Amino acid sequence: MTQTTAQAPSPLAGLFAGRRWRSLRESLIAYLFVFPAFLIIGTFGLFPLAFSVYVSLHRWRIIPGKYLGLDQYAKALDGLAYVAGLWLVVLLVYGVVRSLLDAHHESQETGDHPWAWLVPALVTSTGLFLFVRFLVVLFPEVLAIAEKVKGVQRTQELFLTLLGEAWRVPQVVSSRTTAMLVLIAGLALAYGFSRWVSAGPRSATYYMRFIIVFIMLGCGIALGWLTLTEIQSAYAAAAEEGESIRLWSQILAMSIGIIALVVVWQLSSRMRFAGWTTTLLVLGGGALALGAKLLVDSGQVTAIELLLIPAGVVALFFSWRAWQTARNAPTTRGLVAWVLASIAMMLAAWLLIAEVPTGIQAGYDDWWEGLLHTVYYVLFTVPIELVLGLFLAILLFQNIKGKGFFRLIYFLPYVTNPVAAASVFRVIFSSRVSAPINSLLNLVGIDNLMWLDEPKGIFQMLFPALDIPPALAGPSLALFVICLYGIWTYAGYNTVVFLAGLGSIPTPLYEAAAIDGAGRWQQFRHVTLPLLSPTTYFLSLIAVIGTFKAFNHLWVLRSGAALGTTDTASIVIFNEFNRNTRYGYASALALVLMGLILVLTMINSRIAEEKVFYG
Amino acid sequence: MVSKGESSTLMSRAQGARVPPARTQSAKARNPRRLDVWMIFTYAVLVFGITIAILPFFWMVSTSLMTLGEATGRTFVPSVLQWGNYTEAWVDGKFSEYFANSVQIVLITVSGQIVFCTLAAYAFARIKFAGKDFLFSLLLTTLMLPEAVTWVPNFITVTWLGRIGPIPWVNNWPALTIPFMASAFNIFLLRQFFAQIPDDLWDSAQIDGAGHLRYLVQIILPISRAALTTVVIFGFIGSWNALAWPMLVTNSDEWRPISAALMHFLDEAGSYVHLQMAGAVITIAPILVTYLFAQKQFTEGIATSGLKG
């Protein structure tokens, strides 16, 4: 590098050339360094996302089949698939409007004239869409090469010939040429604009922004079109069978429910509740609503209703809170606003409890039940793990002999091999009469239980006299054992992380609290808990998301006799894929799961913004 | 949960020193009875916790040394230690093969990870290039992807690659190793570490005429031993414990890794509980040994990064 500068004729020009050469060389080296990792992560980490979408739009049983559109999503989620599709469209349109408004404000501030850039951006983004179409046309041809080389001597030449053939298929050629032409036209237009029409320092940003606007618009139109055709074909299918369906009213009902929930959420951040009253009220309200529901339906409750009723109850609760706040509102306007909010939320509650379940009852039962099992699993593990972990951490965070040893052992269940550890649970909680836990129960005089083979819900087993309908019987005993495994694994992990969190709380705070006369409990409540909230938030996020992704121990502890009552979302996806070989359907379910995890993460981080105290 | 007396012990802990005996004594003198009861309670709970944490492991080892009759009966400890169970699992249960498979898979995966992740992490930490931030954020999005989304597409990709390429991927080492040879998490971890290394080191290396590769290999790597150990340990554990993907891409014993093999064994040899437990002990042993030797990396690395095990 230094040599290049030395050899250059003029020192100044040489320095410049040397610098340019050097930064180019640096970039090349960087790309070379990054390339292998990106090849692998791109192929097995990023590409799968796009590929999943592609597979999920097709009937795909081991080999690719016909194009189905959103059919498989509709099959899995019923009405909710349409709602999700339409709402995504709304979000995309919102993004477009927002982006255009931003551009407008910026241009007013700076005095630019950005709107001319809409033209080259439109052409370029059309080119990009055409390019994607080219990839979609090319893709099956490339995929089919694997079929063509079956039973033939595999050589590199053969592969390259076949690849060349795929490249020259008429459709591929035409889509490729149009995409290239339009793309080049777009770029040329952009170049021309920057030279002669609307030059300016910010033109590149406008160009990029408008390209993104058009891409969002295009995606919105495509998704909207897909969803609408899906709804139409559902109506057509129903008409053929002589049934009448009311998809639109269901979609409307669910959408209003969602809007109201978002409103509730926004309002809730402005209200202050005492934690215990909230919990008690929500639980009590939930019990009441469930009771009412049971009376009405005489025990006919499905899994999905059980998932949505709590949401309705929460909305009801908030409507009550809004009503309370309204009474104390200082101004008439505030009063009206709160009363309106309360009515809106009443509406949301009613819609969620009454309308939504019928809107999605035709969905894939295994899937909804899988989600219900996942929720059970979260409810029966995460709070217990966190409390246990915090309790043990506080005990350990004292002047104790052998602290390192305790920590070593507590962490052990977390680091072991999940298959091996779960296999012991299979032995301990086996349904054999002579199995360890059953023997222990016999010692105390309790009858044998089926444990991992027991599909019956635990509430039903606790109160055998009552005739509890299946959906209310709680997680099956088998799932409960799996929850025990989860607690066993994660309690120690939480202990270790909480210990680290406790170590970072400054001691003077405790001393100050002690001087002010705070007792142990008050110190814990007002110093330890708030200062630990980032740790608690981190652990709960990891735990909830981890639960939605969990697979290994669930698979090991799965027993046929438990009749699928332990199958969570991941297990359902794995079975659809591996056992039923429905690749397309499994992809659709996996993408829905991913969306769910994304939404959960977003809600979690919103809650964190409001509740977590970072010193 | 912190009393006046203990707040002083808290402070001394924060200072990283052993508690001076004088302070504890003064705390005890203030309220001797209460502290003792509290301490007894503490130890009782902690020991009970240890028992729960250990019991499954104890049961695993104990059952693995029983006869079949004892294992399915109501025995707590075997009357005669049946070491033969291990030979049976190792030889007849083919755990020797599975063990060797997993060792090979781990070696290939981890060496790939070291090479590819170090290179990428170095570029992200040290070199300026166009699109760096974009590429890095693209990389981080893969951390959000649940494994379930990748099953179907990766299975199709791997089958395709095996059909068109010179060697099959399914039921062979490539499907089990290559997809895991680079991970966004490791690149992120290493990049954070490399970014802390002072620029002076690079300047002086450059003056000595070293290029990026030489600087990376001869200077950066030797001082990054701690970070690399973490990467190796995580890679080892991830690869050793993997279940879903190996079950998808292996259906014969030839390359079946040990976790998938143990799962297979649990299904196939349903009633041979003692052999199953012997297999479980064989599967778990390398992990436990590593944990005992590199405990610090585990508790610090995992606790601070929140890696799922």
C-alpha cells in the first residue's frame, strides 16, 4: 500500500490514488472474510424465510405440487387468516402514507422538489418486482434438476448443462429479459434525473425512499389481492355446497376487537393500578366469564375459545377501569372520552368472547390445541421458575459457605443434554406400578397414576367428583410432568442470572433504606424488586419465547398414550412435516408461529418500556 | 429479604472480599437467635434444592447399574453394580458408533465455526466497507428466526444439494455440519470481543508489515482465547445436544449423532430401562465433564448472553 503512493508520479495525486486503492482493497478483503459465513447463513438462515413463504403457498408433499395461494393459512387459522392478511395490508398502506408525508415535510423544510423522483422509483421498483418474478419462474426449474439427475451418473458437466437448460427455458428467458430491461431503464432514468431534472444532494435518499414506498405498495396490493380472492373462493365454495357463511361480518367483528384491544392497551399505560387488585379482578372476572360461558353452552367450549375469553375478560376489566376513571375526570371532555373508551372496550370484550371463536372454529384443531398447550406450558412454568429462581438467588446471596458449589449444582440441570435428562424423567414418571414416583405415592397411600401417559386434565383429576368439560380440565397430567421438567431445568438457570442481577444492585441503597426504617420485606419490595426488573424482564422474555420454540424435551417426553395433549406448536409443525409429509402446510404453520413470536416480542418490549426500571 | 445485619455482608460481597469475621459476629451479637433460625432455614432450602437438582442424575446412574429386574422393580440402589450394562450399551447398543459420529460432527462443525465466524467477526469489527451495517443487521435477523421455520426449506435445500452434488448430504456429514458452520450469534460474540482490542495494536502490526490475515492469526487470535473458548463450548454443546434436525436428516446408524441415537434407542428398546440409562449416562458424560472443567465460561457466558441450551 505504501509502495503505490511512492511510485505515483505526483505526490498529491498519488496519495489520492493510493487512498482510493487502499479503501477498495480493504473492502475486497472484508467481503472475502465475510463471504463464507454469509454463504452459509444466507443459505440456511435467511433464504429459508423466503423459501418457507414460497413452499407455504403450494401444495407440497415431498415434491412440489400446485399453487394454492393462501389456502393453507385459511385452513389453519380460518377467519383469522383473512383478518391477519387485511391488517398487514393496512399496515403496509400506513407505511406508504407515512413515508410520503415524511418526504413532504422534509421537502418543505429544505425546499427540494422530490416528487419528480417518483417516476424513476416507480420504474426501478417495477424492475425489482419483475426480477423477483424471474426468480420465482427460475426457481422450480432449478429445483427440478435434482429430479432429472436421479439415477444418472452425476458429474459437474451434467449439472452445468442442466443449469444452462433451466436458464434457457422460454419463460425464464422472457421474464429475465423484461426484468433486466425495466431495471436498466429505471437506473438510466434515475441517472438522467440526477443529471438534468432534479439534481440535489438529497436526491439519492428520495430515490431510495420512493423505491421502498413502491415496494410496500406492491406488496400491499399483492397481499390484498390474495386475501380477497381467498375470501371470494371461500364464498364460492360455500355457495356450491349450499351453505351460507358470513365471513365478512366475522372479519369485521375480529378487526373491531383487535382495534379495541390496541386502544385498551394504549389507554392502560395511562392508568395506575395496584398489582394485586388487578390480578384478583382479572382472575375473578375470568372465572365469572367462564362460568357464564359454560352455562350458556352447557360445556361446549373449544380450545380457541379458552384462549380468547381471557382477552375479552381483560377488555371488560379495562372498560370497568375506564368507567371508574371517567367518574373522577376533571373536565367534561375527559369524561366523554373515558365513557366512550369504556363503551368501546365493552364492545371489544363482547366481540372477543362471543364472536371470534365462531370465526375461527373451522381452523386446524391440532394447531389451536397446540397453541393452548403452549400457553398452559408457559403459565405452569414461567411464573414458578421465576419465583423459585429469585427465592434461591436471594438465599444464595448471603454469606454462605459453599456458595460456588451450590451454584455449580443448580446450573447443572440447565447445561445437560436434554434428551438424556428427559429420558430419566420418562423413567421416574413412568406409568409402571413400580416406577419411582408411583412407588412413593403408594408409600403415602395414594393410588398409581399414569403420569406421562395420562391425557386427563389435572383439574379434572383433582376434583373427580365434578364433571368438568374437557377444555376446562387444564393441562393434562402428562403436560404437567413436562412442566415439572421445565421448572427443574430453568429454575437453576434463573437463580444464576438473578444472582448476577443482585450483585449489581448498589449496597448503599439498602443502607439508606435501613436507615429510613425499612424492614426486610420493605427493602425487598422497594429496592430489590424494582432494581431487578431488567433481569426479570430479560428472563421472562427468554422463557416465554423459549417455550414457544421448545422442542427437545417435549419430543422425548411425548407418549402416544397421552393422545397429543402434550403437543405444543413446534411439535405439531414437526409432525405435519415429518410424519404427515405436508411440507407446504408445515411451512405455513411455522410462519404463523414466527409471526406470533414477533408479536409477543413486540408486546414484551412495549411492556418493558413502561414497567422496567433501569436504575 | 435483607436485614440490617446482612446489608453489611452484602457490601463486603460487593467489594469482592471475604466477609470479615468481626462484622458477622457483630450482626450475630445484635440478634443471634433470629439469624441462626434464618441461616438454618436457608441451608435447609438450599440443600433441598440441591437434592432435587441432583436426584434425576443419581437415578440415571443408579438405574444404569441395575439388572433389568431391579430397574423395572422398586429398587433404589443396585445390589451388585452391573458394569456390564455399559459394555452392552456401548457395543451392542452401538453407542460407541454414535459417540464417534457425534465427536466427528462436533469437530467438523466447531472448526468450521472457528474459521468462518472469526473471519466474519474480524471484518465486522475492524475493516470499513460499504454495506457493513446492512449486512450485520441482516445477520442479526436470523437470531429471531425460530428453528421450526427452517426445517422444511433447509430439508429441501439439503436434499437438493445432495442430489446434484458429488456426495449425498442427507444421512451424511454435510447435512449435519455445514448448515451450522457459521452462526450469527458467534459472529456477534466475537465481534464484540474484537472491537475491544485497542487500535494501537493494529497500527503497530501494520508498521511491521502485517496484513489483515496475519494480524488476525498471529495477534488477535492468541489474545482472544477466552472468547474462542466460549465459541468452542457453545458449538460443542449445540451440536452434541441437537435433536430435531438430526432426526430429520438421518435415518440410518451410519451418521446418526448421539442425541438422536439415544432418542431412537428410547423408542426401540422400550423396556430395557437399565440400558437406556447407561446410554443416557454415556450421552451426558462429555457435557458434564466439560461443564466441570469450564464452569466459568458456562455460568458467565450463558448467564450474560441468554443462550438457550
